[in-house]
Amino acid sequence: MWLSEANKTEERVTSMANIILAIESSCDDTSAAICADGKILSNVIASQAIHEAYGGVVPELASRAHMQNLLPTVNAALKKAETELGKPLSFTDLNAVAFTQSPGLIGSLMVGCSYAKSLALTLNIPLIGVHHMQAHVLANLLSDPAPEFPFLCLTVSGGHTQIVLCHSPLNMEILGETIDDAAGEAFDKTAKLIGLPYPGGPLIDKYAQSGTPKFALAEPQIPELNFSFSGFKTSVMYFLQKQNKENPNFIGENLNDICASIQHHIINILMKKLVKAVKQTCIKNVCLAGGVSANSGLRNAFKAAGEKHRFNTFIPEFQYCTDNAGMIAITAYHQFLAEKFENLSVSPSARAEWGK
Ligand code: KG4
Ligand code: ZN
């Protein structure tokens, strides 16, 4: 639906106060969402299959795919929101446009940022830059019931592993994080070692469901609430090398048990620190976030820990776990209420200080 057509629309959506279009393009998923008064009306995600052939995300290909996917994704999000509302909805009904400003692949971020800036300029509406990791945390506000503040959140994605204390929508602090690889990377890199294609996390999850975690692997001892996964990956590599020497068919014959063992140890590392954070802070509302929160073993271990240690558990719906614009939209909604806007000279940042 283009601007000229929009002007012809007679019935406008004037009763809605805050209609925000949000764009997520930080890595290899192009996503657009429409949020009205904090309610997500649509959340459309176009994944980029092209990277599978390369065993990981190729930044240049990701930027190009975002350029191809962005307009159709935004149009699909508007159409879906229109159906959800049961009223015509067009660009001129938007009250703000939001985009992922940081962190992420710089070329990918630039596509979403440039698009959002041009739309904000054309429509003369506020521009909202969102921090991707804060958005992963706030994806939990889309759950019903949503967690009450303050809450703790274990964010586990392909690029980050953090324990966050969330005081209010726009006030959060990192209590601990990985000092090297992220949990998602640990899944993907160990999956690669056993010959699984990228992204290996969901495949390890799948095979682990038919396996037993019978292989002991090294777990790092890291102080405080921080994590480390790089040594774990190396220990899996040495373990496989040793076993393959004795039996060249070791991986093929033990795939399910190897996956179950890798998954069991990654979950153990994560859950030990999360329970420690709950004990230290005495906070009773605890959330998961990020792509790895789609892992069935982690979800079960998280719920079991909640029952054992008496804390309330919250996990976003699957569509809000992996990268999505719905989480950008809900974060932008709170920034809109706080009038936290960007000017048109804003640029994206591959790395950004928390809260910047
Ligand atoms: O949050 P996300 O979509 O993107 C980043 O911001 O990084 O997370 C992607 C990560 C990948 O490492 C992927 O392997 C992992 O989430 N992942 C999983 C599962 N689904 C996605 N890891 C384990 N089990 C899953 N079911
Ligand atoms: Zn993410």
C-alpha cells in the first residue's frame, strides 16, 4: 500500500494513539512489525536461507538480502496488521518508525536504519533507535501474563549470553555475561564439529531428544555471574578427536547421545549461573530471551529450576525468541512514551554500550 493510495483511504485509524512500525535487520533475519498502543498487530520475519551453504552468516550477503526483503516484509506487516485491526491501515497512520540501531552486523543494521530514517523524514514522524539486546529482554512483556518488574532475564542468543536485571522497561543492568563465545555460538560451533549444518542449535536440540547425556565434558569455572563457552567448545573437539581415533564411526553411531551431552552441559552452565543470580538478588520473576530460549531442554530445565527454587518463570512465544521486529516494536513503544527519539543524523553501531 503506497502513500498515494493511502491518501485516498477514507476511514483512518485515528482512534489508535501510538501506531509504530518497527524494523529488525541486525543479522540474517529481516523482520517488520506493527504495534498499536503496545499491542503487536503483526510480526513478519523473512529468514535468509542463503547462509546455510557457507556454514555461517556472510555479512555482505546478509545486507543484500535485507535490501531485497525489506519492502515486501514491511508491506506484509502492514497488510497483516490491517486484517488484525479490521480497518484500513497505511503509512500515513504511523506515529513513529523504529529500527534496530545496535549491536549487529554493520551492513545489515545500515539497511534498516536508512529505511527507517527515510520513512521518518517523508512522514515527518519520530524516529526510534532500539538496542537489540534490550529488545530481546522486553520480548517478555509480550507474554500473557507478563512478568512484573523487577525481573531477571537470561538472554541467550547467537551473539550474546547475559543475565540482566530489569528494573523497568528502560532501566536495566547487566549482572553477568560471557567473556568469550555466546551460548548460541557454543551450540552452532560444536554442531559444526559433529558435521551438522548451520545453524546447528536447533539440530542439536532435535537429536538430543532421542539421546542420553552420557558423555562427560568439561564445564568452565568462571567467577561471579559471568560465562565462558570457548573452553567448552575445545573440550568437545578433543573429546571427539580421541573417540574418533578409537572408532572412526563414533559420531555416526552416537549422534543422539553426543547431542544430548553437549546440550546437557550448555544448559548446566547456564542454569547454575541463573540460579546463583536468583539467590543473590532474591528476585522472584525470571525470564528467558534470545534464540537459544527456543531450546526444548533449556525450557524444561528453566521451568524445573523455577519449581525447585520457587521463582516464577516466563518464556516468550517462539516467534519472539529468535530475532524479530515484535520485540523492537514493544521496546520502541516504551521509548515513544518516554519521548526517547533520534534525530535524522543517527547512525547504526555494530557494538554499543548498554543503554546507548
Ligand atoms: O537471537 P537469535 O535469533 O539471533 C541472535 O541475535 O544471535 O539467536 C540465534 C541462535 C543461533 O545460535 C541458533 O543456533 C540458536 O539461537 N538456536 C537454538 C535453537 N533455536 C535457535 N539453539 C539451541 N536450540 C534451539 N532449539
Ligand atoms: Zn538476537
